[in-house]
Amino acid sequence: MNLEYDETPFVAILREAFANHSNLPERCAINLAYEVNQEDFSDVVEIVSRCGAREGLVARLRTTHPVGPNHLGQYDRHFWTVWTEACAFAWAKNVAGFDRPRFTDDRGKPDLLVGSSMWLEAKTVERSPDERRALDQMAEASDRGRPQYRMTYGFSVPHPTIVKKFNDGLSDALTKLARQGFGEIIVYFELDGIDWGTDEHAALKAIDEWSATESSNTGARIVVTRGGRWREPLIDHIPPTI
């Protein structure tokens, strides 16, 4: 593709990771990024690169999103979870102030080591499968020039599973920490979205209350972001010191 403008850092690292992407479908997240010269996470790429961890990010991207002829929808979801890890890296460096964040080999370990004894596990909390299917159908209809709209006649209370997803992520992170035999942990959550029709204010309140309680109970620092806005977390509960 001949570009009339400079590639964004985000697209440049995708080209580095996925030089051969001809087999990927048109609506694959990687091809869509090429098409619009996507800007998202470019600041994150620059931070990771300055810290000497670019190679580790490229390796993670390649591992999670194969480029063979059989493209599965889960590849794109896994692709975006890598960017949650990269955002967690940027947060650790530029917001939390850790000097040397670095990716681990991810073999039963938390995703990052951000100090001599501080681990960081990044988790993406996804929408429900039904919601993802509905959004995919709306996107495809829009591509065909037939945009769809949704209406609601009232908002429901948050389903208990939304907090369960956070709790499961924390449990997994604590298991990985115990496996290392030393240190403390930060669990960095990216809230991918809240299902249509759910009372958003109530959902965020439930997540905040859960985070405060579990941070105090487990000693984990719990950070929650949304929309990739790693500079301004919705929630950042630091456990009390004894």
C-alpha cells in the first residue's frame, strides 16, 4: 500500500510484527488499522520502545494473532489484550513511576515485572458474547450502508457476572503471584465495555466497591481503566499499609 502520509507508531509496529498479513480478512483488526493509519496506542508504542521492550511487545503480538489463512474472531480479541498489557506497561512507567517495567516470558508469571519485587498482571474484562455478536452485526450492516440503531426503554441493574469477571481476574493474578514465591502485585484491568441496557453508573459503583474491598483484603493494588485511557484510571485502589 502506498501511503501519502507517515505511518503512525501503532501501524509501524504492526507492520513489524505482521509483515505477511495478506491472508487476513478485511475486517481483521490489523487490516483495519492499516486502512485508516490508526493512531491508537501510538504513545504507548513510543514508551515501550524507549524502555527497550519493543521486541517483547512484537513477540506477544505475533504469538496471540496468527496470520495463517484460518482467521478466528478470538484472534482479534487476543490482539487487543496485548494492548491492555502494553497500556499497563505505559501506566507503570509514566503514571505509577516505576523505573524499569519489563515484559515477562508469561509462562505462568504475571505479565510484567515493574520493580525488583513488584509484579503487574493485566486483564481485559470483555463484554458478554451476545453483546459482542450484536456489535459485530451492527458493524457489518454499517459497512453495507445499512446502519442499525438500538433503543432501550429502561436500564437494568448490573448482572452479577460483571463483578465476577473482575474477581476471577484477581484470583488468577494472585495464583500467579503465589507461584513466584515473592513480591507484591498490581492487577490492571481494562474494562472493554458494559453491555447495552445496563445501568452504567450502578455497574461502575459495584466495580469500585469490589475493588476497594478486595484491595484491602488481598493486598493487591487494583487499577481499572476504560477505553485505553491509561493515563487517567477510573479506579486506583492502593492497599493500606500496616
